Amino acid sequence: MPFTRLDGNIPPGMKLSSKGEYALRALIVLGENYERGIVRIQTISEQQRIPKRFLEQILNDLKSGGFLESRRGVAGGYRLARPPEQITLAALIRHIEGALVPTPVLSEQGRRTIQPPNEAQAAIRSVMKEVREAILEILDRVTIADLCDRVRRLRSEAGIATDYVI
Amino acid sequence: MPFTRLDGNIPPGMKLSSKGEYALRALIVLGENYERGIVRIQTISEQQRIPKRFLEQILNDLKSGGFLESRRGVAGGYRLARPPEQITLAALIRHIEGALVPTPVLSEQGRRTIQPPNEAQAAIRSVMKEVREAILEILDRVTIADLCDRVRRLRSEAGIATDYVI
DNA sequence: CATAATGTCAACAGATATAGTAGAGATTTT
DNA sequence: AAAATCTCTACTATATCTGTTGACATTATG
């Protein structure tokens, strides 16, 4: 059974990486189990069909970002570090996709020379800023708890979806 | 002199590729010269410090997308195919960043098996949809003419910016 | 204490995307 | 005929993405 990923119909400039999608799906599972306690990687991997060893990395990364807590050993696993209502997608995606660090260009003399943006670049940047604000306005509002709500609603709407072949 | 690119402070999930940025900057130049007529690649390359051979590809691509017209030969060059007011960033970015075609996964039998999204994926997708709509609401409104306006305003606000070294 | 079941950490690897470069050709003006 | 320009195709180097692998650390349980 192949692993599944969202792909088609992704807004231009707004593609979520596999890592990002896997992270969100794992967090939804952990959100659903927040009251019940700890969940093993393997459980999440099977339930969401995410490659287990890859998921290990992702969850570990989320832990170092302060989103998760873990316990090792036989009864080990992961849980959310905070209630799902307090984890926003904005914070998550910021952490997962990483802070874009501007790479300074080295000149021949070895000193860092930086070109200030020209007016065209500044104009483009100003539009991008509007776009970012619009995105964040949404992602700051949506939490893991909201995603879990949507999942619950979808589950009650539809029956059990089965694989199909074309 | 190094080529310049916007980079730091790019909204998460909303990075413009070099190609995309170069395209927009070239289009701004062509928008500013829409009345005057044709502009050579080299002029744009020098004015915006964009690698010339790379720019050739980009402009050619924009032409095949119907955004530009060209003339070869000695007095050759490019111009916008339509007035700058009629070219939206949404259309441009859609063309440049390319249509995301979902890649079907081949099963062992060689038949295409597609997994329908599970509820978690559907929930994520629904948020992405909201984000996309918010982005497009902005990018559908902003045209090349708008970018040129912003450039003009920036030019009148600030003096001539010179390179600096740190 | 031994063992098994977990998470942890670091390195590696193949595929794909990005950011160009290069060469040869076609068209137009002079 | 020559020069200037765009056009088309191919190539390359680097980075990023998507994982895999192996060794290790920790914990519960018998």
C-alpha cells in the first residue's frame, strides 16, 4: 500500500512539504488522543500511513520545537506539550518549514556585500507582505483542535472511505 | 557585482522562486516601457541585474504563456502582450510556478492506484483551500500596472540607493 | 538484572527541483 | 553580408526533499 500525500490543487506558492503534511497529520492524531495519554510512533505511522523512520525524525523535530513531549522505553510515545487549542498552524509551519535565513553573498574581497533591494524588489516585497499577512491571519486562528474538529465532522458526514482502483 | 534577490523575511509557505522574482522584475520594466515600445533582454538584465541567459529563458517562457510579444533581429526585444493593467500577479504566478499535477503512484500490478485522502488529509486540505482563496483574493487584484505604481511611489519617496558594505 | 520495546541521534543516499551556463540556430535590420 | 537580437535544446552544479540505516539511550517488566 503506497503512502498517501495531498498534492493536486495546491495553491501556487503554498505547497506544503511532505514533512509538513505528515507533521500535521501526526499532530491531529496526537490531538485526538490528548486526553487519553501517550501514543506510539508506530501507531501514528500505521494509522496515517506515514513512513515510520521518517516520522521519527519529524516528531523528534517537533519535540525540539516545543510542540511535543515524549517518553522513552516500553510504555513510551508522544503527546502534545500543550492543549491542542493552544497550538496554531502558524507556529507549526513556521517551525517546520524553517526560518528563512538570508544567505549573504560573498564578494571577491571576502567581505559581505549586500545589495539593498531596488524599487522593483521593494514593490514585489510589499505585495508579498500583504500576502503573508493574509496567510498568517488564517493560520494564526487555526489550531490543532480546530483540525481535529474538522476531522470529526468529516467522519460523521461520510461513511468509511475505502481504497479504489482506476 | 552580485545578482540580487529578495530572500529574508519571506512568509513561510510563500517563497517566490528566483525565476518568479526575476519574471516579476522584468515585467515591471516592460510595464514601465509599455508605451515606449520594445525593450531588449540585455537592457532588462543590466537594469535589474538578472543573469542574461537565464532571463532569456524566463522571458521566452512568459511569451509562450501569452504574456509577452517579441521581435527578433537588430531592433528586437520584448513588450507586454497586453496593457499592464490587464496582467494580474495571480495569472503570472500560476504560469511561472506551474500547474501542480498530481503524480499518480504506480502499484506493483502497474495499475494506477490512488488513495482517497483520509479525514486528516481532507481537514488539512480544507484549511489550505481557505489560504489559497485568501492569497488569490490579493493576487487577482494586483496587476503589473499596480507594481509599476508602487515602484514610482518608492522612487519619489527615497533618493537614489547606493550599494553598501558591512 | 536481562530483555524487549520504545524513543534519540547522526550519517547516508537517491530523486527531484533550482539556478543557472553553453552552443547552435533563426530572424531582422542595415 | 554582417551584426544584433531572440529561440531552442541540452547540459551541469548545487541544494532540497524524502526518506533509509545503524547504533545508541531509556524505560518497563519479569
